[in-house]
Amino acid sequence: MLAAAAGGPPASADEAAGCFPAGRSLRYLVLFDPATPPEQADAQVRAACGSSTGYYPQISVGVAVSADPAFPARIGPARAFSAQAYRTAVPSGQAEAAFDQIPRAGEPDRTGEQWDMAVINAPQARSVTPGDPDVVVGVLDSGIDANHPDLAHAVAREESAGCLTGMPDPGEPAWRPTASAHGTHVAGIIAAADDGRGVTGVAPGVRVASVKVIDDRGYVTPEAAVCGLMWAAARHMKVVNSSFSVNPWGLACARREDYAVVHEALARAVEYAALSGTLTVAAATNDAANLTPSPRAGTTPPPATGCEALPAGLRDVVTTSAVGRGEVKAGYSSYGLGVIGLAAPGGDGHDCVLSTVPGGGYAPLCGTSMAAPHVSGVAALLASAHPGYGPRQLREALYRTARPMPCPADYDLTGDGHQDAYCTGYTAYNGFYGHGMVDARAALTAGAGG
């Protein structure tokens, strides 16, 4: 036991135990050996001068808080990571529209502006089935406006939760949007009502759950992403849409020592979700980066060469690149042979994707964030038509029925005489478009052959 200094106050309980709180409490994502019981996980955290706030025994990943700077070293090497410790600025990316700048409800039918739906043959697919309300798509994002006229029918309030603390909170204040239009926009692409006004989603008959993982500064911590995936798996959602990359780094091109913790935790969560019957669809990110795995791929995490986006770079994820109206990879869209599974409309330049935004209005946004929900919507239609399909069957049907797209002969977008990116592969499978453009009509008419 530590003794108090002469003439000073007695040692605190933390000091007596060898713990030295020295500032603000930080939240940590913590890895444990597989099959670690909850009580043992809690004991390990306490012994390292932390306090457990939650634990996912299915994947042996926990969330803890500690004010002791030595907590990561105490718990053990490559076992703990605090996103809070690395936050220095809001990450670069697509600017969000402020709620008070968005047009309000009462607009006429705007489906004629939805060029993106025509590209993937969504209107023809909806005539086969608009989707089944028993199929729920988890929108892991910034929250959904459940009162929007085009989404009020679709938001599964009882399946929604906030995950910003790393553990699910089903209370509505925890999952509704507060500072970002992003999640509502994504939800509209998937399930906006086919009601003759506003816009119509790919699968207007399915429901969407608001699973809030993006905070008001635009961050997605690894514990929030893990929480979202585990919540979706526990609620038996058929599809989750992940239009984000885990921060604080965003795209990981230079490996950090603690990167392995984040990679492993997310890999476990995605794998568990797949085993539980949930297909994960992810955006490729807007970094215009080559995500092609290193020749030494297969290590965990991937080796120090090459870039990886999370969760887009993980196994079992349908990673989506974005194309513009001309059906060429958008300049901002990341790409990579062996990573990109499908392409979908994300918009480019002045031709962005029109969808719902909080407050009852509609606005255009561009990004791979907009491409991914087109795929999620088609996956939801497939799940509606084939209730027995699991993640593997859904993924294979999406890939098999995609419209093949060859590498462009010339990808000089700026006209400066230099290629802006290099597409590798062949028509049926390449680094820009994966297996090709997702096709809602083909998926429904040919999906039964899976």
C-alpha cells in the first residue's frame, strides 16, 4: 500500500491500488481473448484502473472508461484504443446542409429528378415488389427524421437505437438526428414512400431502423460502429447500411500500433453480424484512394502498404463505389480490386442524388454514402422476395445479377493528360466497379437462381 506523504493528505483508494487518475476520463474500446466471461472481463478492466461500461460477450469486445493515462499499458499491448484521445479536428468530408436551410414539405412529385433510380432499374423492380415491412434495414448513420412525410411509414422506432457511447440506447432522443441530414438522406434512398410526392426509395415497402453511430461533429468511433453492428445482429436485421468510415483516422494508409485493435474489433462485429443473418453494405469512402490489398494480404490487420477503410475493407462486406450520371466512377470515389463489390449512383458535379432531409424537405447530396444505400435497398428487395436468403445468398445474388462495367479506356477527368486513377481487372470484375452496376430488376427476376 502507498503511504501518504509526510504532512499531506492520506492516499486515495485509487492511489492505494496503484492507479493515478490524471485528467479527463477517456472511453476505450477493449479487446479480450475469445470466450472471456463478462465477470472476468470486468475484473481485468478494474485491475487496469478502469471501469467497464459495457461488454459484448459474443465477440469478446468491451467498452471501458478510465482517467488513468496508463490504462492502455495496464490492460496489455494491442488491447485498448481511445478515439477520444485522437480527436483534434472535424474530419474532412462532405458538408452537411443545416436544417433551417433545407426546403420544407409540400413539394410536388420529384421522382422525375431521380436519375439514379433509373440507372439501377428501381422503378421496374418496385413493380414486382416494393418490399416487405418485415424486412428491416439498419441505417448506421447520424439518425433518421421519423416524422418526415416520406419516411414516417418506414422508420422502425422499436428497432432503433443510439450507439454513441458504445452501448445501445433505444430511447428516441438517442437515435434521432440533431446536427446532420446524412442519415435521413440515406434512409430516403432506401425506403422513401411511393406516394406521388417528393421522392421514392429503392424499396418503399421495407422499414428502416435509425442506428445512430455518427456524432454531431461527424465522427464515428470504433465502439459506436461495433455497437451498431451488434444491435443490428441482435435485432435480426436483414441488411445494415454503413455509409461511413471509422474515425479518428478515416482512411488508414499508414498503420498505427493501435490500428490493430480497431481492425480486430470491427472484423469480429462484422463476422458476428453475418453469422447472425445480417448483410453489411458499406460505402467505399470519398478519399479517391486505391484500396487494393497488398500482395501480402491475409495478415490481421493488413500490412503497412496500401490503404484500408473500415468497415469497407473487411471480409463479408459489400463495398460500394460511386458513379456519376454518366456511369463512370466519380472522381472522389475510392476503388480497389478485391475490395469493391458493386457500383451504384452517388452523383458527381452538379448531378447529385436527390433524397429526404430532416424537416420534411429534399436535397441533393453526392458521395459513396449515397451509392451504398442503393445497394442496401436492392438487397432489401431481394430479402423480401426470398425470405430464406441469408447474407451469403443475398451477396451472391447481388453480384451475379449486376450489370458488368468495363474499365474506362481513358480516366483523365481533369483533362490534364494524366490518368486520375488506374482501373485493374476485366469487364466482369474490376477495381472501379467490382462485379458491376447493381441492378434491382435483374436481381428480382434472376435472384431465384441463387
